[in-house]
Amino acid sequence: MTSVGIESMNLYAGPTYVDVRDLFTARGLDLERFDNLMMRKKSVALPCEDAVSYAVNAAKPIIDRLTPAERSRIGTVITCTESPVDFAKSLSTYIHALLGLDRNCRSLELKQACYAGMGALQLAAGVVGSGFTPGEKVLVIATDTARATARNTYAEPTQAAGAIAMLIGDRPRLLDLDPGAHGCCSYEIMDVHRPLPELETGDPDMSLLSYLDCLENCFRAYAERVEGADFQTTFDALAFHTPFAGMVKGAHRRMMRRFGKAAPAEVEADFIRRVAPSLHHCVEVGNIYAGTVFMALCGEITAGRRAGRIGLFSYGSGCSSEFLSGLVPEGAAAHLDAMAIDEGLARRLPIDVATYDRILDLNDEWRFGIKDKEVDTGPYADLYDAFFAGRGLLRLKRVSTYHREYEWS
């Protein structure tokens, strides 16, 4: 059987971040709840950025490393987002052009909250594994930017901006998917939803309970497919969708008690060994929605630096969820190191809460449906010049008759 999985992967988390504790203090939020988040930083997008620019800046380092022949084998581009710029035209149409990909290529977009990235991975694996077009590759990009409407809520400190790009093919250097090893759980629920382009709302407690319910039932469905599957012994590592790191710790604890009757000390030791490495990037970035589970995978590969079987869990409000597994091959960490993800995160510029609020106000001027508008980097020229100038990163230049125009810095 042909191997199918992730050949290359990259994270782009933007130019700036705000300290989560500082944000808690400035908003007057209960600091006792801060410790439960287990978060340090939240990535923040500038007004010259959007989901397209984030996606391209994540994908370009992958594309630049391909030969012309390898690029020509990318037959499908799938974007996954809750931050669209048009009701009909997918982000992938812009991204396909900006990356200079062959026109003989499918272009489409998926939406199912934070699950969309995992769903796209499975669809891409089906395309590659079918063998209908031998050697075909699929570019999957999960890209999102947080809305300003969460200001002054407990959701605000976790909602971030970021993009994960993945090249799916038959030479998986980062994750070789286990054929048929998955379990799903989906049902209709109004936990978190976006009824308006700029509004994210819902019931966070309901969402937490739904996440836990889906994790348990996804694993039960996985175990029905995979003979001998055991939550404690089958997987060398685990990476979950991470709205905030504390939620993952609680979910892992519940699973260890439910499926292993583990004592508290055993649960903590297992968390440190199998789960904590996956939080390496998540605590520094925040929740990037459809890409978060793969940011956790990047963290496990980078910080865990081990080969072996990993269990991945993705949850998207509304809801759809899936647990699947695959093998992280020898050499995966060295291959991912070439993307210099840690260096990219370290390059981000710290901003105080007052600057963060000014950026949110400026971002709010770029609401969905703008017909004509020029980007003015003047109000944040210090940040723009320090991060973008001369680095060849993509940024939004203007919107002209609804068409978005971009340029390289």
C-alpha cells in the first residue's frame, strides 16, 4: 500500500504578540483563571495582513524548496478558514496565483470551524492515496485571524492569528498516516458559531463539554477500527486541538482516568512525556482555529524530537471531530527544523496592551465587504518596518472594486 501523509509543513504566526498575563490584567479578568489557561503569548495580525497573506507566508517556504517538476505535481489547493474575504471566491484562488502554481490545478475551500484542517488532510490523503493521478500532491492551508469582537471576554486572550501549510503526498517525511486508523464524532450543537462576518459567539462551557465528549467518542470509534488500540500504550505521543493548553491538559487527564484508571501521579508523568511537547508552539501563539492541531503536531515534532506513533485529535464547534494516528518517521525533526519555526516566533515584536488595542481598532476598519480601500502602514510604521521591510513577505496593498491586491515587502 502506498504511504500517504505530510511531506512538509510550516507555521506562520505573524509579526507581533501581546503577553497574555498583561492582557488579563489590563482587562480586569480573574488572574486565578489565567493559570488554568497555561498560555503565555497571543499572536496579533496587523491591518496590512489577512488570511490570504498569512496563508502565503506559511506556504511559500515550502513551495520555494520544491523543484519545478515537484511544483507541477500539486494538483489541488485546499484552504480551511473562518476568515473568508468573499462569500463565493475562495482564499485558495488568491493563494494559488500568488504562489505561482500551475493552472492545471483544483482550487477550493473548506469550512467546519477548527476541524476543517483535519478534514482537508483526510480529503487530500484520499486524492493522493487513490492513485488516480500517480505522484499528485495536495497543498492544504489552514489560515485564520481573530476578530476584535472578543475584546474584554475570557475568549480574547486565547484567540490568535496564524496559518499552517502542509504538503500532502506519497513521500511523508513528517507524518505517515495509518491507513483506516481513525474515528469520528459529529452532531449538531450551537456551542461556538459565527452568525455574522465579524461576530464569534456561543457558550464556552457547552463547547468544553462537547470537546471532551467528542474526544472520548472519537477514540472509542478509533478503537473499534484498530484492533488492540489502547489510549495509554498505543501512542508514543499525542497532539490535540488546543484552544488553550489547560484544556488539553484537562482532556488528557479525563482520558487517562476514563480508559486507564490512572492515578494522579501517573497522569501527570504521562502528560509531561506524551503531551507537553505538543504545546511548545501553542502556548506562544494561541488558538489559530483550523490549524491549531497541526501547530501542536509541529510542536511535538520540534520539541519531542522522537520517531513513533502519534495520536491526533481535532475538534470543530458545531460540531465535527476526529481522532486519527500516524507514524512520525526518523529524521522528521531535522526536516521540520529547515522551516525555522522557533526562529520565526522569536522574531515577532512584543506589543503592550495599549498598542494592541490601537491595532484592533485599525483592524476593525477592514471588516468583511470592503469595496475600495488603500492600506496605510503609517499608524504602525515602527512595527511594519521592523518586521516586514525587505523580508519578502506578502502583505495586503489595497482593495479595488472588492478585488484584493497584494505586494511583497
